[in-house]
Amino acid sequence: MPSTTPRLASRASSTLASPPSPTSSATSPTPSPSPHRRKPRRPSPVIDLAKADVDRDHVVSQVRSAAESAGLFQVVNHGVAGELMDEMLAAVRRFNEQHVEAKAPYHTRDLGSKVRFFSNFDLFQSPAAQWRDTVYVEMVPDAPSPEEIPPPFRGVAEEFSAAVWRLGERVTELLSEALGLPAGYLARDAGCMDGMSMAAQYYPPCPEPEKTMGTSARHGTPTRASSPFCSRTRPAACRRCSRGRRSGLTI
């Protein structure tokens, strides 16, 4: 759910006040609004996927409007059961709240590994570190064996990924139709569903929150599970992404 960064050049303005005459009293000019002040966030468009079976053209029109105006949208009645999402988040907590010895075998920065547990993938390149730990599991096209998946995730990760995959198929069909293309174009021809991975992020309590800054500090939200295609919890958020030759759908 993106925020809008103000254009400083167009918003910055200053007023030069004339010096007061000897007989007049000096008054402070009204301060100009700060050029760095952010605009209030607009609520993300909400798409009810249940209505796609009743009035598909209307839902496709809503998707098109949301993509053009906001660049993302939330979906409700998306078919991913709330109980399943709760189980997935509980699994993330169980893994991260284990003793270090139980998590150590999965810690790696090897991008060739299908299962990776790490903190700050760009730790040695970024000027700042993020306060979170991540478990990354590649699920499609070549999922790891059950033995390779950490025990707290086994079973629920596969079920959650399958549900999100079905949601991805529905969303890419709607986006394709919103572009005036055949329903299967983005998934089949554009390769938006050639792969899917799951990123489970854990935000431990920060001992010095007053020294943190930025949007990645989530001191009140300990866990998050998502599945980027080649997914958020309740409600799901969808964004079409394209960078050079790489394109994908984040849910």
C-alpha cells in the first residue's frame, strides 16, 4: 500500500517579508506549509471477488480503475480461509521463537537454497539494517521436499501456498481482462505465475525503538507471511509489478 512522496520543487515556496518601518510593530509572517509533509494516505480500493461470479464485467472494471488510479487493490472474499492464515502466522511464530540451535541449520545466504533463514539479505550492501528475520521458501515450480521444510512449517506452508496460488490465478485473470487481453494471458504468456515463493517475516521486540526510523520497523506486528509470484493476509493486497524483463504479482 504505497505512500505518495510530495514533489518538493513544486510545493516549496517562501515569502520575503519587508522590514518593518520604525513606527510599525514587527509581526511574524504566517509559516508556509512544510514541503516535507506527506499527503494523507487514501484508502486502497477494495475488490469483492465473490461478485466476479455474478457480474464479472463490473469487477473487471473495478480492477482496471484501481490499477490505473492506485496501482494496487485489496481483495475480500478471496478464498484463503482465515483459519489457514492464522495457522500460517502461528507457524511463523513457532519457528522464530525456537532456540537458536533449532534455527541454525536453516541459516544461509546461499541464493541457490530452496529454504533460507536470514536477517537482512542485503546486510553487506545496505547502509542500514532492518529489524526482522525472514524465512524464505521457494514453492513453485520446484518445491523443497517435506524434509527440507522446517518442522513448524510442514503441512501448513504447502496448504497456504496452494490456496494463495489459486488466488493468484483468479487475480491474474481479472488483470488480463482489465487490459483487454485473454483471461490467461498474464499467467501463461507473460509468465507472471512461472514461480512462487513464500517469505515469512518475524519482527522481534526492539530494545531501543527510539533509535529506529523508517517504514520497516514494525514494533507492534511480530509476524507477516506473504507469497510473491515470480502473498498479505487479511485482506489480501494485489499489485502488478514489472521491472525490465522480470515481471510478477505480489499478493
